[in-house]
Amino acid sequence: MVLVVILIILALLAGGIGLLVEGLFWLVVIAGVLFLAGVVAGFVNRRT
């Protein structure tokens, strides 16, 4: 019984870490897209 509880806790921790990594990955992707959009908008505004 104790082994099952330990395994469940480890699974929850691993899942939480996985979610955190996934969230950070998408945060970086969104930041990159916004940065590129800002660079393009700034370049277009500067040209005109």
C-alpha cells in the first residue's frame, strides 16, 4: 500500500514537471512570435 502511494506521488510530480516544461516551451514560442511580429512592424514603419 505504501509503495502504491509513493508511485502515485512520483507520477504526479513527474506530470507536474512535464506540464511546467510544456508551459515554458509554449511561453518561449509565443514570445518568439510576438518578437518577430514587433520586428516586422518596426521595420515596415521605419521604411515608410
